[in-house]
Amino acid sequence: MNDLPVADGLVLAVLGGTGEQGRGLARRFALAGHTVVLGSRSAERAQAAAEGLPATVTGAANADAAAQADVVIVAVPWEGHKELLQALAPVLAGKIVVDCVNPLGFDKQGAFALPVEEGSAAQQAAAVLPESRVVAAFHHVSAVLLLDETVDSVDTDILVLGEDREATDLVQALAARIPGMRGIYAGRLRNAHQVEALTANLISVNRRYKAHAGLRVTDV
């Protein structure tokens, strides 16, 4: 864990930044010293979502947000995932793209994992973005905790998956910049399906115990 790169000074974009997960991640990374650009289809919506967050968080249209960033976090709803990434493929070329999308459905019995043709949302992103360095991470973080101003430390491990060691190391280092978080390498993108699907189990835990459960990996 001590061999991770230095991640300070990076500009981050959060696509889907008007949602609670996106705003929460933006808030925590801004508090950690990063400049963060929230992305949305509407620049006005993104700018409105940035209000009330630290001053280093701004808003822009998705393509403009991605163009400004060193690392792009994808936190859009699953339904619009593929379409958005296809549209942004040229601007995302050469960038580290962190996919934290969970393909889930909901019915009277609760949350459940949806089948994905490519295997997982992260694998879909990699297929759509062949010139980007796709990493899967930040699937299991509670948006409630991220946005809660009374919570100083978000105590959870972040499972990080990808094909590119340099990229996964950098995302692990980014995770560690948020107090309480630790990035743990968890395999290649072919293993992302069960990580994304585990979110359905955590939702069940949270509903039963009225909690905001995360994960801790032992003996690492």
C-alpha cells in the first residue's frame, strides 16, 4: 500500500454529478484538495448541483467537464450509461475513466443485479472506450455518508479493478485521499460483475438494519 503514486493535484470530473452519489464523491474529493467539475447534460443543472459544495467544485456540460479532467468518474444512471460513453468517447480517449455504475433493478422484493451483455458496467465501458483506461471503483459508498457534513471519516474499503496497473494504483491512491477510505486492488475487469452486483446485497443490509453499510477487507 505504501508504493502507491502521489495523487494530489489531479483535476477530477464526475459525470452524473447532479445525482447524490456524484455530488457526494465530488464533495469528498474537493475537501481532499482536488478541483472537481460536475458534469450533466445541462451545464445549468451541473452548476446548480455544485452550489453548496466546496468552492473548488464547479459544473459544466458533460463533454466540457470531461475535457478539463485528468481522471473522469462515471456515476450516471445505468439506463444512460452506454449512450453517454459512446457520445463522449473522443474526449475520454487517453484518460483514466473510473466507472462506479451498478446495473440494478428494483421490485417489491428489493434490489437485484441486472444482466449486462458485456458482463458488467465496467466491461461495457471498456468496450465502448477502447482508447481510455477504464477502472472500476467506488461502487459501495453510501451517498448519505458522503454528503453528511457531520461525518469526518467515511470508513470503508474501495474495491478497485482494472487491466492497467498504473491506472488502478492511481485510483487506489485517490481513494486513500478521502479520510477513512482505502483502495484495495480486487482483480481485472472480468471480475467487476460480482462487485457491482454486491451493491444489491448491501442495499438489503441497509434496509434491514437502517444503516449505511460499506465493506472492509481483512488481513491486507
